[in-house]
Amino acid sequence: MPRSVNSVAAKARRKKILKAAKGYFGRRKNVHTVAKNAVEKGMQYAYRDRKNKKRIFRALWIQRINAGARLHGMSYSKFMGKIHSNGIKLNRKVLADLAMNHPETFKQLASSLN
């Protein structure tokens, strides 16, 4: 009895991997076994860095708020403490945007906290 293979599905699997490896350098883009390893590793990095991205942006927002607060004679922790004690419901993303792009609004906010 002849051996039965499903070349249609196998080819589709290989094609899917090679499509995901587009733009890679050398054999990583056109040799299935090498591309498979590269794509799997790339997906691991993508999963990990979707989580890290959130940490990195929070740190950036904190640095920007700190810089803006220090221009008005406060540290970051004192500024955020006063924000929370006054019941202002602005998150760090919005505060950082105010500090960077709307310094006059941030100045009014900081002066109202004193």
C-alpha cells in the first residue's frame, strides 16, 4: 500500500513560516528549518516585549512628570502626593503629556497644588 502524505497542508505550514520570516537576513528568510527557529524566537521576544513596553512607558511618563514638577520646585513624589490628596483623577500618561506639550497648563496645575 502506498504511503499517504498530506503535501497540501505541509506546504501551507512551511509557507506560513516563510511568510513570517520575510525581511530576515540570510538563510533565516528562505530555509524552512532555520526560518522556523528564527520566527519562534521572534514570537517569544514579541510576547515578552508587549509586557515590557508598558513598564518602559510608565518609567518615561514618571521622568517627564518629575522634570515638569522640578521646574516648579517640587519632587515627583511630593507632586503626585498632592495630586492624590487633592482628588485630581489624572493618570501619569496625561500628566506627562501636559508637562511636555502644554507647560502653561502644567504650571497652573502645579501652582494650584501649593
